[in-house]
Amino acid sequence: MSEMKEKFEKAREDVTRLAERPDNNTLLKLYALYKQVTEGDVTGGRPGGFDLVGAAKYDARAEIKGMDTETAMAAYVALVEKLKST
């Protein structure tokens, strides 16, 4: 396993043990980065109608579309580390 992959896996575990729940924007960023690492670019159409949560998640993922896996892992790890220090 690569060093970055190990750091990502540790950050994935650490995020569940944060002292405080991050705000919704930060949660969306974490979600988008995690999905970029595990699934790649967002596909399909943007949810509409009354699916506000689905639309927000889609938009967060669409913002980082094209980001490579290593960069997404590094961004996720950095964000979790920042959250741990606050």
C-alpha cells in the first residue's frame, strides 16, 4: 500500500472520532473528496426537485471533477488533519 493510501485510510478512521462535528460545507467537501478517491468523477445527472441534499452532494463532487486520486487523497488527509487540530 502506498504511503498516501495509508495516510488516507488513517484519516478516514480519524474523521469518525473528531471532537466536534464539522459544519455542513466541510462535510460536503469531505464527502466529495472521499467519493473522488473511491469512485472517481461524478457521473449522471444532477438530482432535481426536492432532493436538496442530493443536489448539494452532486455539486460538491462536480466542483472537483477531474482531480486525480493522489491529489484527492492528499486534500482529504490535509482537511482531516486541519479538523483534528481545531
